[in-house]
Amino acid sequence: MEKIINYDNLRSFAYVNDKICKKPIKGIVISFFGLGETSMYNSDIKEGEIYAEKGFLYVVPYNNPWAWMNKQAVSYTDEIIDVLIDKYGLNDNIPVVSTGLSMGGLSALVYTAYAKRTPVACVANCPVCDAVFHYTERPDLPRTMYSALFNEQGTLEDALKSISPVHLVDKMPRVKYHIFHCDADMAVNIDAHSKKFIELMKADNHDISFDIVEGRGHCDLTLNMQRKFEQYVVESIENC
């Protein structure tokens, strides 16, 4: 299919804070949502306002809520970024930071590996890192992953590995990674996901940090950790 997203219809496909963003635009922050999220925004959101003050475009792609950063989700996100770069005459090398939580954390990591414009950093909260294991982790997950990967060639395991950060370590670009995970997370096990991913990334000499959030459940960052998350994003763009 031909590409259909343009600036006039952009808000049907993504939230963007461009109308309040201070100029000149210094960078782009992409935020990927968790499994099942279907929100659309008719007004600016808190995160959009925070990054607008810094001169950063804040983009929330309205990907399929069961997307799992499949090939269509990668291309969809690239298309949105293309529209914004064209609209504002931005340098094609403008720094991009990929962020997200839960499935969106997986999406942020996987997008970093496959994006048309490689992000300068990835910041993820309680990310799913082992998609093969996660398929078996909860009974609500198989239908979503099968839906996302239905048209892939080969076995289901091969398809799951194509969206699984622990299986993509050799494809992850040499950029900065910042992972947060709550140690009381009952939805995405910290040992099976983030700790496993961190170990593999460090073994491959990637630049990666890991913040464990004590006593909190899934994606429930403390205020200090949320501020640290935002600071990683800001520094990643401002230090380029």
C-alpha cells in the first residue's frame, strides 16, 4: 500500500506536541505504549509539555495495540517521523530517543534495532526482553503475539525471536541504553527479562545502565526514578 500519513492527517495516527514545542527543534522523543493501549489525545499531555519546553518533539505513535513492534509497526513509526522531518525541515540526522514501557519497552528496544534512523538512545521501563519466554508467561499473551506475527515466514519461534531483544543483541546498534525495572513486577518478570538482557548486552560490551526500582509493581516508577528516566532522555539529546 502507498504511504498515506501526511501532516494534515497526522493526528489520526499519532500524538505530537509540535504545536507547543519550542523552536528550534533539537530532537525527537518517541514513546511506545503498552499492550492493549488504544488512547488517542485531543489535547497536549504532560509528557508532551515537559519535552516541548526542551525543544523536543514528543511522538506517541498509535500503533496496533497488539503490535509487538512487528514490521508494520516499525514502518508505521518511520513514516510518522518522515512526516515530521519533512514538515519542519529537520536535519535527517536529528537525534531520536526511543522510549516505552512493558510491550512499549520491547518496542523501544526493537525499534532501535530496525529503525530507518537509528536512535541515539533507548530508555525503557519494565520492558519485555524475552518474547519467546513471554509467550508462555501469561495466558493473555499468545493470541496477541500470534496476531502480530501471523504473516511472518518460518516458525512461530523464529518470528518471536525477530521481536525479542535478548535474541537481537548482535543486531542492537552501539548507542546508549537505559533500563528500569520494578522488582515486584508480576506481569513481566525482572529476572527473565531485564536482568537477562542486561547480562547479554554487557557481555557484548554495550553501553547500558540498569535501575532496579525496589518494592514497586509493573511499570510503577517512583517519582525520583521517573525524573531519572526523563533526565536520561534529555541528556541523550542534549549531549549529541
